[in-house]
Amino acid sequence: MATSTSRTKSDTDTTPTTGPSTADAPKEQLHRPLRSDLTRNLLRSLTEIEANGIAQSQAAAANLANRLLLEAHDAGASDIHIEPHQNGSRLRLRIDGIVHDVIHLTKWQAKTIVNQFKAMANLDPIIRFSPKDARTTMPLAGNNSLDLRFAFAPCLNGETVTVRLLDLKRVGRGINELGLSLEQSQRLVERIDTVTGMLLIAGPTGVGKTTTVYALLDRLKNTNSTVITIEDPVEYHVDGITQIQVDEFHHVGFSEGVKATLRLDPDYVVIGEIRDKDSAHSAVSAAVTGRVILSTMHSRDAAGAVSALRNWGLTGHEIAEALSVVVAQRLVRILCPHCRAKSTPTATEKRWLKAMQLPVPSETWRPVGCEECRQFGFTGRTGIFEIWTLDEDDYSQILGHVDERALRRHLASKGHRTLVEDGYSKALTGLTTIDELRSVSGGAFPSQHLPAAPRKRRGRNRATANG
């Protein structure tokens, strides 16, 4: 595509976003090696496209998209974001859960990359005013592949796109690679082998729930059991597992899929996600038939899963009859072992620890940044977990319709290990930081030992007091 030579400086300005100066920002937030490498290569490819003719530009655009995907993958990115603004677009990478600016693109440059992504996803590049989802697979060296999930949506200043990068080799983790302690891993393996009813993996979006489910599936596929999944969409293909794709167009929803699955006499049924009243009732109906149901759901912790099920219209009796295990989880960044350093807790960390009723240690750990971690200070992520295996006392609480707060106090009285306590133990060993634990909580870890809420005074007493 030939380009005009009369563009203004603002149209062609591709200076990478640098953010705060070195004096104003912590070293781990600059990530200069990563950003300079990506920016340099992107600018070179974009210049080639603008300088060549139409035929050469199409080939160069395809090469640019492939190069961007491969370099993002090499950088450990899970997502690529192209976000349009009034004067262009930002290209950003999500690495270890944190989004980093890489480069500012002109409108023409962003459109070139977005259109090439659409071509890879077999979508019409002309259609820009309706949301579109697509997926494809990109080959990697060594017979590996990169699963790509595209999400396009119109917005005020153009079209935004997010590309999720799923390296099937990275995703295929075993149970012992999730971040579970030895005791937690043994408990979970024991429960998955002997449990009947429903096992839920709970947490907000993007905390590794699907990875945990597939780690369990990877173990189950090697047993003498029949495993069938119902997913929307099928995230990863697993040999030895029967996987069913939800297809509403052909009347295959979660409810219909569960009914069809039960006629196939499975030992384990995996429902991709409990996301509404229909899927919740379908999961419970299947669980009470003696099968093991594995599923994920959105909940801030294990006790919150009961509230979520109640909100979908399930009674205490139905929940108590079906629910067996709840695994709540989050992901925290792992400190780089080559450059981490000991430190003293900050005032903010001290206040948070006191609010969580946890001891304030004399020293903690902090990120520094080195060549090994590309100045991030962190390398990869690991899970923190709360595993709740329900017993008769727990069922009595659910049947007694106690609220979420009372249920947490009940679990605390039994010595139940919470999410924040599991993360706290990892922070003390230098695996992560107190600040990282605090930031991923986002208010998700309420204090577990709060006293019972004060009882409201009756109107008669208030009248007496006022009299």
C-alpha cells in the first residue's frame, strides 16, 4: 500500500511510550530491554510496509503480525492489546497479569495490524462495527503450537482488539506444578479420587481456574474412568478425554449437554463454567446422580461460592446435597530468585497485615530487577489456594441458611486455612511479596476472624432510651 509523503509529524510519530523517568519510577517498572527490542522491530517492519508497494506491503504486514505474536510469546505475554485513542492506538502486552505499554501506533499502522489479525482469523476486515470473536492456531518450532483467541470490538475511536496467546505446552501443567503445597496437593488428589458430588474451582477472571481444571483432567485421563467435558468454548484439546462444544445454534446448551452426557455413563463430568441459573441447576442435578462434577465459577473465596449458588436460585438443601469441595485461588507473581532482596515492611503493608489479623514480620522481600528477569523483578506466576472439603458441620451451617460472614467465622473456628494465609506463607519464604499479595486481593480477602455483627436494637428499647 503506497503512502502519502505529506503526513504531519503527529501522524508518523511512533516514539515508544517511556512512562516515568528513572528518577521517578522503580527500576522494575521500566522494562527497557523488552520495550526497546519490541519497539525497534515493530518500527522497522512498519517502515518497510509504508515504503513498499501494495504486493510487498501485504507480505510485510503478514510478517509483521507473525513477528509481533512470536516476540510477545517469547516475552511471556498472555495477551496483546491494541487500544485506539483520539490520535492513534496503544499497543500493550499483559505479562504476569500486568499490562505494559510498548509503542504508540498511528491510526494507519494500527489498522494495518488489526486487519492482518482479522485475515489470520478468517474474518472480513471491512466489518468494524460489530463485536467478533475468533480463534486459530499458529505453529511454533519443535512441533509446538500457539493457540490464538481474537476478540474485536468497536469503540469510540475505532476498533479495539485483544489477542490471547495460549501456548499449549505451557498450559499443560500437572497438579504439582500449580503452586499447591504438598499437603494441599495430597488433599486434592485424595478428594478427586474418592469424592462424589460437585468440586468447584472458584475465583475471579484470569486467576488460572481453567489451568487447574485441566491439570485435574490430565491426571484423570490416565485412570480407569470415563471423563466427558461440556465447554464453551473447548479451551484445550486433551487426548483421552471426550469433549463436547456448547452450540446454542444447534440447541446444545449446558442443560442439554448435561442430559446427553449422563446417558453416556461417565464417571466425571466437567462443566466449563457455572455462569448462570441454567448451568448451576444442571450441575447440581448431575451431581446428585452419583457422578463427580468439576466446574469453575466466579467467587471471591470458598465461602462466597455458597452465596453465588444461592443467588442462582439453589436452596440450601440442594447445595448441601451436591457440593463436596471448593478450591478458591488467585495468582501472584514470583520474585526473580537472581535479584530479590530483603526489606522491611512498608507502612501500607503493615496496615494491611493488621487488617488481615496477620503478624507483621521484621523483614520481607522486594523485587529489584536484573538481566535474568528483563528488569521486571518477577518471573512467572504461581497460585495461592484455599481448599474447603465440606463435612457434616459445614452442611449443617448451609442448611441453617447462615450468611457468608457467619460461614467464614465457622470455618475459621475449625482452623481452616484461607487464601490470604496461604499467600502470606509464600511471601515469608520469598516466593512473592506482601505488596503483591495485597494487590491481587483487591478486597477479596475479608478478615476471617471478625466478631459477629452487633444485633440491632429493638424499636421498644429505642423508644425507652429516647423517653
